[in-house]
Amino acid sequence: MCGRYAVIRTARDHATEQLFKNLSNADAAFEGIPKYNAAPMQFLPVIAVRNNELRADTMQWWLIPHGSKDGKPLKGKDGTPLKTFNAKAETLDTSRLYAPYFRSSRCLIPADAFYEWKVLNDEPPLPSGKPPKQPMAIRMKDGTSFMFAGLFSIWKGEEGKEVPSFTIITTEPNKLMATIHRRMPVILDEKSYDAWLDRENKDTDSLMRLCAPYPEKNMEAYPVSKNVNNSKNDGPECLEKIQ
């Protein structure tokens, strides 16, 4: 699962990168950045091809499928919202919900780090009886930004209202992440961007192969303050290493 991440670099910071040279609407999409504790249901910058144009848009992090009657998250049989802020890579091509978007509505989500909660089984349990958890920040060793692989949807209402939304794809963990959590977000290599964004690319077998765990040799993880547990806390301190 990937339920929190940080996106710090603005569109201007990215301007020298090849992907961003022909990107439209970038300044507007990155207007609310930096965000050190991005959470589901927030509107965040996403890169995708729309109307044959590579552009950045702010989209809601919780995929709203076209079949939604009101532009809100779908609910399960128990009445609770389906957690469509993540999509499982292994079933993208067979999922009734995600397969249509996997075939033609793929996107990139800029990020500088993401958070996961490590279960501390060796420490005394909480009053609830559950083991405590330590929030961990995971990022590139060299501090560079990266791109999550995602899917997007543009829900349209009767009066022309649009709700753009996205989900982050997750996969099995690499060796680093396996010590923290059983899943990790799919991080794409720059060489894969064009194939992933190409909406005419229907080769789902090759696209599935792109959804592999990112090499752990390029990544690092460290503990951060439990302030990150609350998405209302959104400052640089969320990403600072603690002892």
C-alpha cells in the first residue's frame, strides 16, 4: 500500500528535465507544491496525455471510475468506500475496475519520497493490544525525484462537471521495502515513461513487466516523526530523519 507521499520540487525545478520541456499547464498543476505529507482525497499534480497533449493537471488521489453515479468513491457491499487510491499491479489486466484504465489511461505521479509504517513486533504492545508502528520515509539515495506509475479517470457529470482522479499502482516489495511493508509503489525508470504514457500502446504484457519492484540499491529508508500520521501536518519536519 502507498497511502502518503511527498512532492516537493515545483514545475520550475523540473524544467531542465526532458519530460517537462514540452509539458503544458505545469505551473498551474504544481501551484500547491511543496507538499510534504500528501494524502488520499487531496488534489495533486499528475502527468498524462490528454487530447493528444502531454500536460500536467491536479487530480484527486482516489480513482473515481466512470461508473460512479455522483462523482464520489465507489462503496463496497458493507457501505464503506473502496480504497481505490492504490491499484494492485498483478491484477491490472484482469480487474473489472482497473483494466480499462490500464489499457488507455496511464499516468505518472511526481514524488520525492513516500511513507510507510513499519510494525515494531519487538516492542511492548499498545493499550489496544496491537504492536506499535514506526513511520518510515523512503526516497532515492541521491535525493532525486521520481515518478510513480498510475492510472487516471476523468469522471463527467450531467452538467459538464469533471472530476479528474488517479490511483498509484503497487507491487511486491524489493529487499529494502520487504523489511518495512509487504507492498511498495511502482516507480518507473525514465526509459519507460514514453511507453507508459502512450495511450495507443495496448501491449499490456510489456506494460505489466514495467510494474516491477524498483532496485533497492538506489533507495534508502529512515524513521521520521509520528507527526506524519496526521495529514494535517504538512511541513519539512515530516521528512526529517529522527534518531
